Amino acid sequence: MGPGPIDADPRVLRAMAAPLVGQYDPVMTGYMTEVMGLYRGVFRTTNEHTLLVDGTSRAGIEAALVSLLEPGDRVLVPVFGRFGHLLVEIAERCGAEVHTVERPWGEVFEPEELEVAVRAVRPKVVAVVQGDTSTTMCQPLADLGEICRRHDALLYCDATASLGGNAFETDAWGVDVASAGLQKCLGGPSGSAPITIGERAVAVIDGRRHVEAGIREESDVARERGVRIASNYLDLAQVMDYWGPRRLNHHTEATSMLYAARECARILLSEGVDAAVERHRVHGAAMLAGVRGLGLAVFGDVAHKMHNVVAVHVPDGVVADDVRGAMLTDFGIEIGTSFGPLHGKVWRIGTMGHNARRDAVLLTLAALEQVLRAAGAPVVAGGGVGAALESYADTPPGPTPDTTPGAAA
């Protein structure tokens, strides 16, 4: 019950146990084509190039930035938590000229201040995190795509922690590239990074297309142009050819992770994206009410908190890691700490993916009360579970996701 990774949905684990198939098997390419269609639904897009990058969510981030950015390109990164700093570092490693605007941890940006920054910097790419789990904040994006288009910039969004549990509209918001991971709201294991690439970004990536000598055809030589993408493995021009109709071999597809990603998307679309977002909202609201009902203070601007994680201030006199250890040892429940200036000062408690459930929320709150009581913290007896139940009474949750075999078929 931390900020991710979370418990994978049992249906995803069962899918991963299926026999392996080779990368040239028609079944494999059939799955790849199916997965592309499924993730168009997840990302709310019609982008042709919607596929998987084999690797954790960070592989998707690096693939996007290394494929879009050439040395010297200007990039603007709005930083409001740890993962904004990560975008800065990756862009710097691409050789880009990186500019930042910053907000204190626990706050988000207004569209007007982002437009001022875009106008001043004139970046090729604006790279932003939607949901930064280090602070639990969710950056509003609905206006940013139009801002970027007015100033001829591409918009890249890291939606790792938010996709599937918070509204995300790739096409409606004008997001040019978005990437994510399975291990948060999508309810899978870490190791696969769904990504969608719009036409404006495809044009930039195509302008840097180079094909490996060992598989290059004569027509490929004529198509090669621009500065070669610095990474071979994360070269989206080659990855798009691998997933596209040409099926130009790039790497050995991670078969079990393909199965996992496929099942994550099938489950989400079977439930309905809007219904899944609402489920995360309902259970996240119950967890928020519950920690407040215990008498605990919540970190950050709650009006802009992600649905799927809450940051809770550690009470005075309590050792944060001791509480986390007791939760894990005595109850088998993991909650998270945070990073940088928040390390040891807040706990991050997640309600995401398969764990966005009433029983998981109530059990976590009951366990936290007992551990805090043992640590000498002044908590309200029964306050956590009671407040959560009141929250549920105000907005009854939908049915618990079905985990029976074949439920998403």
C-alpha cells in the first residue's frame, strides 16, 4: 500500500505464466498489434505509434527524451518534485540546454506561469510529470498542450504514476508523447513502459532515423538523415519500425512482460477507464478521510492531490521507519517514505491498481492505528476506519474488481 510498485492483479500474474513464444511467431506479432490497439484506449488516443518500450517506466522516459532531443536543443521542465528533477537529469544527459521553473514540493503550476516560461525559453520540448509520487501532487495538463502548440513546442508527459487512476486525455489535451509504467494504477509488475507518440513527435523522430548496418536495406540508406539517436536500445525510430507493419527486428521482445501489459490494458478497458479513475478517486478519498480521522495531518495541496496516493506527516516523537517496519512485520502491509526534503517526514500511502479496494483501505487504516498507538502517538480510537466508512457512505464504491479466471476475457 505504498506509492508503487503495488500488488499485481492476480489475472496479470496468471497471464505472465503463459508459455513463451518466439519473436517471429505470428502469435507474437498478433499480440503486439493487439496491445497497440488496447493502449490507444488506455491513453485515449488515435496515435498509430502506441506501443511498449521494454524496461521499467524510466526506460520509456529515456526513450522519449533521447529520441526527441539533440545536443543543444532547449528543454523546459516544470519541477515540483523528485521526478521533475529526473527529467532534468535525463535531458541533460541528452546534451540538451535545460531550463526549469520550480514550485515548492506540495504545490503545482498554474497555466499562466507555464506559458510565461514557455514564451521566455522557446523550448523544442516541454517535459512534465503529471503525477509526482514524491509529493503526491497531480499537475493539471488540460491547457498545456495548447500552450505548447502556440509556441511551437512539443509536449512530453511522464504519466507513470497517474495513468489509469487519474484522468489522462492524450489527444484532447494535445500531448505529443506520453509514457507510463505498469506498476502503479495499471496494476501490473514493473518492467514494461507503454508509450504513445503523436504525429508531430513522429516527424521529429523520423528526422533522425538510422537503421543498424546488420539489418539495413538499400532503401534505408536513402532514408537516413539527421543526428543519430544516441541510444540504440531506446531509439524510438527503430522501435516504431519493430512494432510497425515492417516488423524490422530491433531486440527480442520481452514476452512475459508483453503478456502482462496486454492483460493490464484488457482489465482496465473491461472496467472502463472512467470507472477505473472513479474507483481510484473513491478509495483515495476514503484513505484521505481515514488518515485525517486518526488525527494525522496531510502534506501538500490536497485540492491537487493524485487520487491514488496520500502523503501523511509523521507525528512528533514517532520514528517514521519504525512505523513502516512494524506495519510490514506485524501486518504484512508496506507503506512508503519519500525522498529529499520529505524523507522521514511523511509516509506515502497508496490506493492504486488492484489495491484500490475497500478492504485494503480499511485494513491499512486499522493496522496503522495499532502501530501508531504502540509507538505512543495520540491517535483517535477507531477514527481511521470510522472516517473511511463515512467517506464510503457519502460515495458508495462500485463493485470490487473481479479477479476470477477469465474475468477480463
